[in-house]
Amino acid sequence: MKAESNENLDLLSVFLTGIPGLEAQHGWLSIPFFTMYTVAIVGNSLIIAAVQADPALHEPMYLFLSMLAVTEVGVSVSTLPTVMGVLWFDACRIDFDGCLAQMFFIHTFSCMESGVLLAMSYDRFVAIYNPLCYTAILTLPRIVSTGLVITLKSVILMAPLPVLLRLLPYCHPNILSHSYCLHSDLIQLPCADIKLNSILGLAIVLATFGLDSLLIVVSYMLILYTVLVLVYYVPMIGVSVMHRTAKHASPLAHTLLSSIYLFVPPVLNPIIYSVKTKPIQWGIVTLFFCKRALL
């Protein structure tokens, strides 16, 4: 099979897949997927708007919560076009550079999400174990700096991935196992040695998600709150490990695990972190009533 040269990568296409074995039910499956997208995007957008509109919510806890909501919207928007395109229109073809761009944004927002979750765990740790110094430690400039560092770190870590993938030769057919582009899936396509890409990808996972999850577990163990963040990290790390060690696993298992990692946290996090937080509830209610009053 002839390898595609780097000069011809602009003409290269990648083919996405839906849910293995359930292709005939894509129309029906689009309903829960679209519902999850709607809940994730609308719910997280309401949190962002409520925190921004209410000065009483300009506190570390709620500012970090709004940062988390931004990353959740980013992850959802990054995957929505191709997932719904496959389910609604059977639009499985995507150009190679578009696939690399989607991969970059998915992993960058996921890395940012991990960093914000770590910052939130530190916020709760300080609030419980050093409440007298809470406002002195978590000042607004430090919170802004934390957000910038998380964003910059995520971009720097993820930027080499699409660059390295573009340097490799490819052979047809280029079929992925998901309806979106992930690095662990794309590195299976090149007709060349992918050891460097695989090692780099795994190193990034361990250095970010692995380290972040360890620090978060330690932090939340101290305040008995671990279970809420495991819904994000267990599937995420499982996807990366499965693509490298369980190549003969069922395609449905790959799809389900990656779907849990990408789609469930954006839906659950607004509920977990916001619905039980009365100031956020009042902020959202006030947001709507203020808009009605203005009308």
C-alpha cells in the first residue's frame, strides 16, 4: 500500500465511524447525544453568565467553577460538529488538517479541564484547612494567573502532537474508530514507526492527567470528596491505555469508554458543582429575572 507523501497531506481524508454495530440506529442515537450536548452547552453557559453577572459570585470558588464551565463548553463544541454530522447525515469524511485541528482542541480543552479541577481541589483544601488565610492566598490576580498558566501549559503540551503527526507518511484507508479525532486513534494510521508519537502522547497523559488526578485524589481524600472527580479521570486514562495495550478489544468498548470521557463530565459537572450550590442557583435565577425586567 502506497504511503501518502507529506506534500499530498492537504488532499488526505480521514474517515470517522459511528457506534460499531449500531449504524442503523444512528438516527435514534442522535437524540440522547444531542440532548447531552444541549444540557452541557446550555448548563455551562448559564454558569458562566451567572458568575459574570453577579459580583457576589466573584469569589475563588465560583471563578474556578466558571473556568471549568468554559473548558466543558470547549470540549463539547470541539466534538459536536463531527459527532452530530455522523449521526444525522452520515458525514464520515473529514480532511486531515481538520482532523488534526479537532484533535488539538479536544485534548487542549481536556488538559485545561484537568488543570482547573486541580485548582478547584486546591481551593477547597485551602478553604477547609487554612480558612483564615483563604482570601489572602487566593487573590484575584493569582486566580487569573492560574487560569493563564493552565491555558498556556495545555497549549504548549498539545501543540507538538499535530505537528509530529503531520510529519509521518500515511496509507489508505485512514479509518478512525470514533466520530471525532483523538491522538491515541490517529497514531494507529501512519505507515511508519510511531514510537516517538506514542511515547510522547503517553508521557503527556501521565504528566498531566495522571499527576493531576493523583494530586486531586490526595486533596479530596483529606476532605472526603473524591468520588465526584473520578467520573472524569478514570475513563480518560482508560481511553489512552486501551488504545495502546488493548488493540484487540471490542470497537464498541473503545467507543463507549471515549464517549463517557468526553460527553458525561460536561453534563454532570454543572449538576455536581452548581445545582447543589445555592449562590449559583440564585445567580442563574437572577440572570433570567433581570433579563425579563429589562424587557
